[in-house]
Amino acid sequence: MKIVTLDGETLPLQPQKPEWCSSWQFRASTAVDEIVSALTGATIAITNKVPLRAATLAQLPDLRYICVAATGFDCIDLDACRERGIVVSNVPGYSTRSVSEGVIAFIFALRRQLTDYVNSTRAVWPDSPHFCVHRQPVLDIANATLGIVGKGDIGNAVGKMAAALGMKVLFAERKGNKTVRDGYVSFDEMLTNSDVISLHCPLNDQTRQLIDRQSLSKMKPQGLLINTARGGLINEADLALALREGKIGGAALDVLSSEPPDRDNPLLQASLPNLLLTPHIAWASQSGVHNLLQGIAANLAGFKQNAPINVVS
């Protein structure tokens, strides 16, 4: 049985070859025009972000199983997989602790202005007439309000951690919903009442550019926006303008709409104030990587035993 890993270099550690695998091909990366040749004769494909769409799948008659090395599976055409009898599994929940801790770290960094103070201290402190230097206001985390969009595993974990720090937590109802479920507040109420907003919903037709100029205009002037979910949830040009004009207090993003991003992405401009960017690594703590590799191994073993787990198609 031939297994091909399409973009293995996206993982800091390689998945282990199963003992029962007769042919194991580890590819660090695979361009779109290389996918068909890379998977010719393969029974199993392991992909993180390399897309497998209908036109590609039609050229791979031997493919029977796709193991997505992630929780999100928007890179896979599920309808085409169902038509061709291809099973698709993901690895849900592997990064819950890693991402939720990353969000809390962002909250501390933004509320306490860590980036400004770290970057300025060596230059300005020696010339200070006093023992301290007051540049940006340092805000408390306790008693601040955190608005969370998405109440899955990660959203819930972030809410629990934030509550333990003394934050008030609001879960947002879906944007545009007229009925508000128990345990939620309306999307607009979340926007206007939150000191920090953290996004944890999937990217789909209903959530694409969920945060746009109109949404940003409803946030508090010192409100903060955090996104560790999908870059497409935000209109990036609108966010860049809001930051440049001081309409919101700041943002921290681990994801962008295209990855790697184009150099002319409006959020990569050096002039933007109070913006923290990290390269989609909130998931990659030691626990996150360990859980992901364990999940991949379990999915492969399940397929071999004709009882695949974490099936999404």
C-alpha cells in the first residue's frame, strides 16, 4: 500500500511510517501542478494544506483515503470524495490547549503593551529622568470583557481560561441571527461590549469576511481583535485601515487570507500600529504537535483495519 505525504514540511516532526506500509513517500512540499504525478498509484494521501479538488481526484483512480493532518478540511472537495468513494479523516481537537494558550498570550501582550515596551526599552530607558518610562497605558486582564465567536472546543477552552483570569466572557450568536440562543449574546452586542474579541469559527460562506468595516466600526475604540482561526474571516484591507486610523486599539493575528501571504498584503505593511503577526504557529506547541502525530497514526491504523476514525466524508 502506497502512502504519500504531500506537504510534510508543514509539520516540525515527520509522521512515522506504519509497519504495514509497503511504499512510503515523504514530500516536503508539493505544488498544485505536481499533485497528480505525486499521488499516481497511491492509496493514501496525507495532506495538511495541499488542495485535493474534483479535477485532481478524477485523475487518481487508486486513491482511497485522504488523511488531513489538521482539524480544518476546507482544502478537500468532500462532494467529489463521496462520489468516488474516497474516505476523508481529519484530526479534531489536537491543538485545543496550544491555540487557547496562544490566545491568552496574545491578550496579555496586547493589553499590557509588551511589544512596545520590549522594543523601546533599550533605547529610551537609559535616558529616562525617572526609574520607569510611561509610554503606552498598561491595561488589566481581570474584569475586561472577552467576546468569543465560535463555541467549539477551542472557543470553550479560551473562555474557561479567560474566566479563570477574571475576565467576563461573551459568546456571540451567529451574525445576522434574529434569535439569540441561551448562553449567547447577539453578534452586535458582542462587538460593542467586548474589550477583546477572539475568532474561533470555521470559514464558510456565512463567515467569510465576518469582520469588516461595519463590524470594526462597532467595536470599542480601544477594542482588540484576535484571530487564530482562518484569515478569511477578516476583511484585511478594512482591518489595516482601522488600525492605521486608530479606530480600534490593536490586533493579533496568527492567520491571513492566503498563506504564505503576498508581500503586498495590507496587514504586512510596517507602518501599521499595534499589530502582532505570527506565521500560523498557534497550534504548534509540544502538546499540539504530539497530539497531531498521534492522531495521524490512529487514523492510518483505523483505515488499515477498515474502521477509519474521525471521518468527515
